Amino acid sequence: MVVFAYDFLGACVIVNRLAKSLSPYLLQHQNNPVDWFPWGEEAFQKARQSDVPVFLSIGYAACHWCHVMEHESFENPSIAAYLNDHFVSIKVDREERPDLDQIYMNALQLMTGRGGWPMSVFLNHDKQPFYAGTYWPAAAKFGMPGFPQVLDALSHAWKNRRSEVEGHATQVTSSLGQLAIGVDAPASTLPAESVIVDATAHLLEVLDPTDGGFGGAPKFPHATDLDLLLRRGLTTGNAKLIAAAELTLDAMARGGIRDHIGGGFARYSVDGKWLVPHFEKMLYDNALLAEIYVRAFQVTGHDRHALVAKEILDYLEREMIDPSGGFHCSEDADSEGVEGKYYVWTPQEVIEVLGHERGERFCRVYDICETGNFEGANIPNLPKSIAAWAEAWSEPDLASDLALDCQRLRDARLGRVRPGRDDKIVAAWNALAIRAFAVAGAVLNCPRYIEVAETSATFMFDHMMSEDGRLYHAFRQGQSHLDAYVDDYAYTIDALLALFEASGRARWVGRATQLADDMIAHFEDSDAGGFFYTADDAEKLIARTKDWHDGSLVSGNAAATMALLKLSRLIGSDAYREAAQRTLKLADSILKTQAAACGALLSALDRCLHDEEQWVLAVPDLETMHEWRVRFVGRFRPHVTLSWVIGQAPESGPVASLNRKRSVMDGEPTLYRCRNFTCDRPVIGAEAAELLGQA
């Protein structure tokens, strides 16, 4: 229902049903003349009563083309009037309802062969899709029909060819049911390691040998593939895999996809050289990339990777933490209605901040020129490394000077109109940030990062848990809502295990175990194996999906498998390991035929096939633990389970099974190592330190 209200100046404004939403994206549309409904039975009841189809529009707050379609069509009174007369319109935030997004994205891809946002799907009264697209302009252009033409044609078809419309909807829904599961029957054994070998060989084949990344423009970071390359490079000793990951990470770090002034990465690059980003910044991308750059530092020892990771995390800590302790979702691409305006520079703007000499030097290093490299302005990037400039100019302090320059430019940039921010907190994405801060805090020996991670984890358990111990999906302005999905659980379990490794506090393992039990109880397919994306008591939709393929995020089944494998070794639970193995057996045919889209699942398989070692480090106190933590995590050990004993070994508690009777010997740090259910003799003090440096 569109109503009229008055603002504080007395001006009449439109307010629709979305005004009651918690979602910043839905609130962006609260003043549209479109009679928007949130997703729910009320909308479909209205469609039945009016005998009109449903127009479902799915997007998210940082989406540039979502904003464009809103301004062109949803704010257009005549288009809104047509929608209100001939359709019931539903607006959905894909970040709040990824279950809906998955189903109807599958429908969009089935019908058009492509996907993207804004997603525009037309449904019958049973929520079945019969037509779909993405952005349509308000008037025909770019070879696309105008949105009014699309609406008129679909309304006409609904009224005059209803049987065809319903028949098509039934066919699409049947196909969605098959796609939702992915595979029907599990294999009798785990997938062979050869599927990982073939997949990594394929990554090398599609690698851009000059600019990194996989395939052509647009280029996405593909964090799961980079993780797989680093992991398998260590597992197999294949230096080409590590070199491919490092080539891509270095190219991204040089490019404009990285915000060289303020830290963090944009969602993707529209070109093949990582120069021109789609300027929106997503929490999940930055959390995943921060960890990947830390892993690259562990694998190669190259400090430049650690520097990039620190810049990302400092950006998140400085600008994306909610007062509650959680992390906000995203920052928009647009400000003042212009994509990228906040992030670009002219030489004069730089010189005004830094002065003539330092400003000209900065412009030369960061490719800022009078002609511009982006629509007459400049996206800072590094065609040549700072180290190369320092050597050419004989300026050993160049890197530190430029860091100070970036800080001054960042301070000046704060005076500009900032892009909008989606300040809701999503459990899964927040968990990725917790994990990144915990891993980096341990590896880079930065206690502040671990404190940030623990604060955010504490927030989740204080504010995103129901009275019966179930996890919520989203939080904003003091209120949690929406049932969690499998990736919310799986990412959080994994984050808590990283927190235990970083902090030595066993309570995080206990909480991970609680979540793992709930995840298995409510999400696992106990018959065929694998995990559904929604819980068994969630809203019933036209399909219940199993999430196998990575997009920008790790797939739900891959995340659940990896988390359960780690936790099973830490607490000695065969049940968790068996659930993970059931998932991998079910995924056998997917990995054989679609491995290119399953990097995280391949990493989980790699862990399962090589998950042989458990190490316990017993130390006399926390101070010693902090010192010895760096010895362990200084190297990436993807197949080792680490547990801590601080003081005396516990007789009870979450990690008692692994830690029992493994205490400090002779008052010195003591390392206990077991492999394939056989334990070596304890190694003490200097000998343990030497072994950690070698193993």
C-alpha cells in the first residue's frame, strides 16, 4: 500500500510497505511510487485476489545497476502505476534472503543463460517463475526492450495465454527441483585425488599468464581457487601452482581493484588488467582476500602479501565495524549518483593535499595523469612496483613516504560525500571477517586483530542466537531476525576454530561443537548425504537447494565439509567426519564434471585425503603460548590439526580427548605429534622449536 506522509519540512512524501523493513536495501525503495510488498504470503494472496502475476525484484544495497533501474523505472510514476495496476510487486534483499536468491537465480540462468542483479522474475500465484531478466531500461536502448514493453507483453500473455504461461512455469519449476539437489545418489567411495589434480591443471590452463586471474574480463578475485592453488602447491610441491596464485595476487594488488588510498578491494574488475573496478566493496570479498594474502605470506615469506592483508583488515576495522562489534555488509559503488566518484583523483587534487613535490611523485607512482585512466579522472594503481621506483630513484624510504601520503589523501577523501553503506550484519559474512582477523592476528603476531575477532564472535553469541540456541542470519539496529542458513553455521564453526588456534581458548571449540550439532540436525540430508541450504523447519519454497558451487562465496556444502573435518579431529568425533565424508561421496559426480566451479569443495577433499596429523602444543602460560603460536603458524600447514594445552592438560572440556595427559614437561613448551593414530615421542623446548621450524 502506497501512502502519503509528510517530512519534517511539511513536504508530502510517498511511503510504502518497505518502510517497516530492517534491510537498508528495502529501505532505499520505501519512497518509490511502486506498491512494493516484502516477500510473504500477503503479496501472493493479493495477487490471487486481483488475478495478476507477481513481479519479484531481487537486489542488494551496493548494486549499481539496481540503483539505475530504481531511478529509471521504480521512481517513474507512469511505470509504477502500470506495475501497481497489472502486477503485485515484491522487493527482496538477496543478502537477507539468499535462499530465494539461489532459487530464482537458477531460474534466471535456465531461461536466459546468464545471471546478475537486479534480478527481475515474474511468478504465478504458486511462486513458480515463468519469465526472468535482469536490468531493463525505462525505454528501449542498447538492443534491449524498454521495461514498459516487457511489462505490457507479460501482462497481455497472463490475460490471454494463461495456459502457456502456467505450463512454462511448471516446466521451469520441475527443472529447478532437479538443479536444487545437483545429484541424486552418492558414490560408494570418496572422490579420487585425480579430480583435484585435473582441476588445478585446468586452472593453470585458463590462467592469464600476463595479468593473472582466470579467463578474460570481467575478472573476479576467485579467492577459493587461489586458496586451492596455495594448498595444493604445498601438498604436491608443485611450484607452478604457488606461482599462479602469486601472479594473480600481485596483479590484483597493483591494480585499481585495490583501494590504494583507503585499503580493501572492490568486488571485481570490469577489464582484464584489474584497473577499473566495479567500485562496490563487499565484506565477504575483503575477508576472504585478507586471509588469502596472509596464506600467501606464509607460503612464500614475501612481506608484500602481509602488507596487503594488513591494509584490508585495517580498513575493515577502521570503517566497517558496527558499535555492536559485528561487521557491516558493504559499501556502495556510487556517491552523488556517480559510480566511483569517491575513489578517483586528478593530479591537481593530489597536489593540493600533498604539495607540489610529493604530489607529483605520488601521481607518477600511482598512474595519476592529466588525461586520466577512467572517464577523465584517475583510479590509483601501480603499473610498476614501489620497490622498483625506490630502486630507480635511489629512495630507500619511498614506501614509508608513500604510506604517509596515502594516509593524508585518505583523510582528505573523508571530506567527500561517501558512498552509502549497508550496515546490517550477516552471520556468514561476519564469520568470514572473524576468521580473517584471527588467522592474521596469529600469523602476523598482531594481538589487536585477535581481540577484534573475539569481540565480534562474542557479539554473535550475545545477539545473534535465539533462546533455543539457534543462530540468526541477520542483525541491524539492535535486532536479530531471519533463520540462519547452512553457510551461516559452517562459516561460524570454521571461524571459531581459527579463534581457538589463535587464542588457545577452548570455549570457542565448545561453541563450534554446539553449532555443528545443530547444523547436522537441521540441515543434513540424512538419506543421501550433503547439506541443504535451508533448515528442515524453514519456510517451504518451490525447491530446497543444496549449494555445491562457489560464487564469490564458499559453497555451503564445501564450508560445512571443511568445518566438520577440522572439528572432528580436534574433538575426536567420528560422527562429524562421517558427515563430511558422506557429503564428499555425494559430490563425486559434481567434482568429476563441474570441478571448475567447486574450488572450495576440492580444498575440503584435499583436507580429507591428507588429514593425518594432530599436534598438541603444551605451554606453561598464555605469554609463552603467544610466543610459540608464531612458530606454528609461521608456515601454512593445511593438513595439521593444532590444539593447545595451557598449564595442565584438562580432564574434561571440548578438547579433552586430544589433550588428555599431554602437559608441559620439565617446565618447558612440549610438542606432541600424532599421525595416522600413531604418536611420536614428546619433543621439549629447543628441540620442539627446531622441529616447528622444519616441519
